[in-house]
Amino acid sequence: MPGVSRRIQQVLVPKLHKDSFYYYADLLHLCKSTNCMKIAHAQIVVGGQQQNPFVVAKLVDKYVMLSSSNIERARRVFDNLSERDVFCWNVVIKGYANVGPFSEALKVYDEMRLSRTSPNRYTYPFVLKACGAEKAYRKGRVIHGYAVKCGVEWDLFVGNSLVAFYAKCQDLEMSRKVFDGIPKRDIVSWNSMISGYTTNGYVDDAILLFYDMLRDEYIGAPDDATLVSVLPAFAEVADIQAGYWIHSYIVKSGMKLDAAVGSGLISLYSNCGYITVARAIFDQISDRNVIVWNAIIRCYGMHGLAQEALSMFQHLVEAGVRPDGIVFLCLLSACSHAGMLAQGWNLFHTMETYGLEKSEAHYACIVDLWGRAGDLEKAVEFIHAMPIEAGKNVYGALLGACRIHKNIELAEWAAEKLFVLDPNNAGRYVILAQMYEEEGRWQDAARVRKVIREKEIKKAAGYSSVELESSHRKFGVNDETHPFTTQIFETLLSLDSTMGEEAHSELDAIP
């Protein structure tokens, strides 16, 4: 490493004198490792520049940039600085906001205000990012207020950070309000709002906003971040036409099919039933990470191709990729639906080999595995032996198995647990009521349905959707919200009548 230090000096010494802080800034710029940074740091101390705010800010920023493990070393450098300007405060807040702990970024921000150093337009994006990561909604609201007082609320960077912050805290109404108020939105503004809608389940809003973005003459073509944000929304609604368009756009624009965009396309094609195309996309991705493997394993599993899913898992292991908990959830679900009891049980225990912690969802998959196999007694034994407390997913899996195998006594026990753990889920009550009805226990069924009415528990309404004029329209049973409702129902009645007449004609023609 001393050789590295000498080479750095040989480059810089002819250009700048050591007394110049620009010398140390360029010295830090050339550092590519933590060890090199330590040598440069020592030269800064020897050169008497450890109290120069400009040099210290560069030093702190470079430490964190090279490795997240350097954050404490960077903090000690900052703490030893007696006079701190806003630039120094910003680089420390930025470091914690990027690598954590995020709560420390908020503490440093508070210390900054107590020191009477005024935040600037670069401070707020960093501290709002930390607020979003911590889900510190009230703190973020206060910081928003300070930004308004400082007159930087509609600064592009601050506005984009506010959009992302409110979305992460699930306040989509406020996020959209800020988005609409940004005077000159850039592609980051659009991406943040689309991502906010998608991650919070507002897929229709995400899709509509994406189309609005395409119509915005001031915004160029969508970038990879745009596609990563909107692809899950199109996958949710299984919009194959949008999938074709995005896929074509990627090919024609020469955009790299990286892991993030590729996994989104795999999920979209998978949800639309295009398994072969999903696999072709997978084969084209060179930098396959665990998310890409998750997508293709889920694709095979959800279409009942459990053997193919297990085969892909084997390829994942051979490729040296470390599986995560989601991979095992996909595999366990595939085994459960395929009735592959032994394979699922072995996979469950294989998680320990990779040091993965089993979540309640993994235990629920095993309960479902035993339940679908018809061994409800084993499923109950497994629940009692669980090292963690069983939650609604576990008892929900058991209730579903009881429904399949018509075990009313065990269903009642599972339902009692669910009425406490998941009291507002109407589906749990309905399953039990239907089981009572199938057994002819009408009074018990009426009692359960009465509870639903008294507690005003609403069952999520089912709906269908149809693609019309490049957009999806939803409609439910007896939906009367469309302006042409009367004509629609009259047409349906006419079609029903015509089909009935045709059926009778065919029956009459049979000798």
C-alpha cells in the first residue's frame, strides 16, 4: 500500500502544492480502497488539514462511498471537526441516509438545527430519504414544514424527495398533491409517483400515470427505472399488450435487459400465461440475481410445473446464487399444490443449510402441504410444535384444508383463532358458514352470517375487467356505475335470450 500512496503523490505533486486543499481533494478522488483512504487520511492529518471543512467533507463522503462499513470511521472524522459548515452536515446526513442506520441521519439533522446551521436545498432530500426508510411520518411532516418556511418546497430535488417520502409512508393523497405541485417535473418525479402507486397496490393509478407520462411532451422516453416501477402494475392486471409494447421498446431502444427490468417482464409474461416467453427472457439476462431466479421459479410454480421449479432451484444453487426466503416460499407453494409432500418437507429443512430464518409464511406453507395431502392431524401437530407463535396465515391454511376435507370440528377450532387474529376478514366467516350449510347445520350458519352483519364486516367485491381503448375497465356483479348501464343490461338479456333459443333449437333437432 505505501507504493500506492507514492504513485498517487507522483501524479498530484507536480500539479498542486500540499498546502492546497485541492491537492487533498484530488488525492481522495484517486483512492479506490479503504486502505488507500487510510493513507490519504493520514496525509491529511500530517498536513494539518483535519480541521478544514472542505477537506473533511470530501474525506467523510469518500469513506462512505467506498464501503458502508466505513460509516463510523467517517462519523469520527466529522465529530473531530470544530467548525462545521452546511456542506459537512449534509455529507454525514447523506451517508446515514444511504447506508444506515437511518435514525442516525435524523439525529444528525436535529444536531444541525441546534447548532444554528441552516439546512439548504441539498439537506432536505437526504433527511427525507431517511424519514421514508424509517417510516417516520410525523418527523417528515415537520421537515416538510421547514422546507416550506425556507422556500424550497417546490425545488425539484426537494419535491421529488417529498413525493417518495409520502409514498413510502402510504400517504398517496399527499404524495400526489406534492407531485402535482412541482412546477417542472423531471423523469424522477414521474418514476417516484408511479413507484409509489405500484408499491402501495394502486396499480390502476400507476398505469394511468404511466400513460400520462408518455403524453408529456417535456419528458423524454421512459428509462429503465420507469419500466421497473410500472411493470409490476401491468403484471398485476395481466396486460399482455403492455408487456409486448415494453418488450419491443426495450429491444428497439437498445436498452440493456438487466435483472430489474428482466424480472419484471418475467412476472408479467408469467401472469399472462406465457411461460415459454418468460423462460426466453430469463435466458437472455446475463446478470441473474436472486430476484430473477425468484421470478422464473414462481412462474413455473404458479402454473403447476413443480418439477421445473425444483429444477430451476438446482440450477440456482449450481450458479452460486444464495437463495432467499422468497425462493423457498415459491418452492414450498409449488410442492404444496402439486402434492409433493416429501420434496416440500425436505426443502423446508434445507433452509437451515443457508442460514435462512423461517417466517410464519413458510410454516403456513407446510401446514398447507400436510393439509392438502389430507393429513390434518399431522398439520395440527406441526402447528403445536412451531417455535414461533402461529398467526393468521397458518390458521388460514388449516381452515382451507379443513374445507377441502370437510373436517368441521377442526375448522371451528381454526376459525376461532382467526376471528381473533384476523377479525375483519369476511372470507374466514364465509368459509365456516358454508361448511355449516353443507352439513345442514343451518342455525350455526345463520349465527356466523349474523356476526358478519353485526360487525359490518365487508367482503371485498369480486370484479372482472376488460381491455377497451388501451385501458382496462372493471365491473362487478350488478354494476350500475357505467353511463350506458341500461343499454348494456338490455344487450346482455337479448344475448341470453338468443342463446336460449339456439339451445332449444339444437335440442329439438336431436332425433
